[in-house]
Amino acid sequence: MIQRRQTIFLAMIILLAGLAITFNLKISSFNVALGGIKTHVSLGIVSAEFQSDMPPVAGNTVNAQQEGVNTPLLITLLSMIVVTLISIFQFKNLQLQKKLLTFNYVVMVLVFFFVYYTHLQLIKTFPEVTDAKFEWSRILLVLFPAFNYLAISHIKKDIELLASVDRLR
């Protein structure tokens, strides 16, 4: 049963979330004018990067990283990976697997909330935001629940199949 279709969908959730954390996918970016100096801020899943248009110092532009800006987002993504991984190995108990994936929706809503909350909080820290936009990677916020829904629907089909086999006995 571990090789069922729902395992593929759950593996996709784990793979996409793991790649997003590993490569620090950008969630949003915006430009800030601080004292006449243009600064570009890219908010990633793990950290935020600041690139300033200050004159180069010894051939390098200023590139600072601020750690811990979005720690709640990182923690919720990691917990989503853990819940999904646990549910993969609950293939013998389909009801528990379905409950875990239903709980995973709550974690996904928290991920969605923290993405937007972190974006708004980072914008509020800068007084002169000129251009704010969300990056293409926000599509993950749609893919996670979609794969979770597909996995739950296939688990329901397995439960119905087992119930029909039990009726025939």
C-alpha cells in the first residue's frame, strides 16, 4: 500500500517544501529608498537579502542578510514536512492517515498566513517602499493544498474499496 497514488502526492509536498527551504525560494521582493540610496529587498523562505545600490567598496556591492526574519514560516514548513512524512508511513491505518492530512491543512493555512504576515511586517519596517511584489514561488501556496487534497481523495477511495470488499465476505 505504500506505493499507492497518495504516496506520490505526499512525496511531491515533501519534495517541493524541501526544495523551497534548500534553495531559499523568494516569496516577495520590493525596492526601498533609504536616504536616497536604493535598496532591493528579497524575502526568501529562510532569510531576507538586502542589496544596496551604494557605490562599490573594493569592487563589491553591499549585500547583507538578515537572519530570523521569517523563523515562524520556516518552522511551519518543517512541521508540514514532518506531518506529511508521518502520514506516508501510516498506510496500514487509512483513517489515521486521513486525519493527519486533514490536520496538515491547518499547517498549510499557517504557512499561507506566515508568508503574507512576514511580507507585510518586512514592508512595515521600511518607511519608503516603492515597489512591492510577490514572486512566482507563491504558486507553492496553491500546490501544497492541491496535492494534499488529491492524497485525501485517493485515501477515501481506498477506504471505500476496502469497505466494499468487506461487504462481499
